[in-house]
Amino acid sequence: MHFKEYKGILSQSNGMNISRGCIHGCIYCDARSKCYNMDHEFEDVEIKINAPELLEKKLRTKHKKCMIGTGAMSDPYIPIKENLQNIRICLEIIEKYGFGLAIQTKSSLILRDLDLLVKINNNAKCIVEITLTTFDEQLCKIIEPNVSTTKERFEVLKIMRDKDIQTIVWLSPILPCINDTKENLIGLLNYCIEAKVYGIICFEMGLTLREGDREYFYQNLDKYFPGLREKYQRRYGNNYIIKSANNKELMEIFNNVCEEHNIKHNAERLFEYMHTFEEKNKSVQLELFQ
């Protein structure tokens, strides 16, 4: 871990990451890719030490409320004290200035800040995004070794449901010859149904691999799934998009289950929903006058 001061914190689309790098150890992590130009070891997490100050300065001067997104590139709940302190302060700032929040994580540590998520949701819109990859708990510990298990993330989804906080699940990645099975998909979808998730983002059944990410993934295939690297290399070469041979069947199941249980699953519309700010108090007031 090391600290660095930054000059800015929000992207043009109002997304932020309070750190760079990760210690979760997920074998498929796209954030390892060289195209992101990280100038330090991935596990040597860079904490943006002045992130809260930058965020407050930005939100204090914003003329129009919006959704603040976080977690797309670096999980906000990496278990490092300074990182956890930063995300707590950033949530306090978002709540203080009345902005909305879309926060993505794989960690049940988000429950530590449940009080702030509820406060944000009371006045604006709070969306909690949880990644689910495998129903098998033992497999989860192999492909995502240092993060909350699938069952723990399922518990997070249920708690958010009970607090009336909307949830969106990222059903990704689905690794060919590892978790691209009907049983795995149905198990995860049943979790989503029980947790009453608002939506599920799933582009297709597969993953993406590029330079930096691919090498780390293959090292772990050699370690945990001997012989599978060669199968991948023969079938996919250096392709960026790695699609499961079971994609058609699994996507049909996915679409049918989502339709049956009224789970939103159009990715474009879900992204629009996550970026659309709603001020609840004003909505209630407008309803009273209609």
C-alpha cells in the first residue's frame, strides 16, 4: 500500500475510484490490464489520500445534482484501513450535499456503511451493485480468494432489499469450462429472485482477456485447473472476448428467468437507470399535488 495525492476525483460521467489496484486476488480481473497504465504493482494498492477533499470541493460547486458512481475499476471496500476510512467519508459527503449513489462491490464490508446508504436513499437514489460469478462456494474461494463469498454477497442483497435499497447484480464473468453450467446459472438466478434484485447486467456468458489480465488468468489456470490453459489457447487464441460454448443455451435461460420474474436485464437501460438522478422528497411532494 502507498499513498498519492490526486488533482481530480470525478470523471466526466461522475464516476470515481478512491484507490488503484486491489488485494482481492480475483483470477480474471480486467483492472490488471496494461491498457490502464498502472505504474505500480497491482497488489501495492494506491490510496488516493485526498479523495474526500477533492469530492467535497467538487460537489459543493456542482450546480446540478447527479448520481455519483464508484467501484467500476477498483472495489471501494478493499480491506485497508485508510481506504475504508476514505469511502466512509466520501459517502458522508455525498449524503451531505444530497447527491445519489451507485456503488459496486464484491464485499460484505459495505454493510458497515449501511446507515449512510439508507440516508442517501431516503433523499435521493442509492443503488448497490454486487458481482456474482459462481454458486459453488468452494469454486468461489479459488477464483475470488480474498473477497466475500457468494453466500455473503447474497446476504448483502437481502439486507439491501429489506432496507428498500435497489440492487443490481453483475453476472460476470462466466468462465468457459469452469462455471459456465446450467446449474451455476440457475443457482445464481435463484439468489437474485429471492433477494428481489432490480436488475441483472449480463452481456453474454464469457469473459474478456487482454494483455496483463490474460497472463495472470493463465497462471491461475495452470495452478488450479491444469491443462485448461492449453484448451483456452487453442480455442480462443489472443481474443479479447472469450465466449462460452454454452452461451446460447445459458442466455436463453437467463432471459427467460428475468422475464418471468420481472427482473430488468437490458444493460443499456440499466446503465441509464444508474445514471439518472432522482430526488425523492420532491417526487413525493409532486405526487401530493397531482
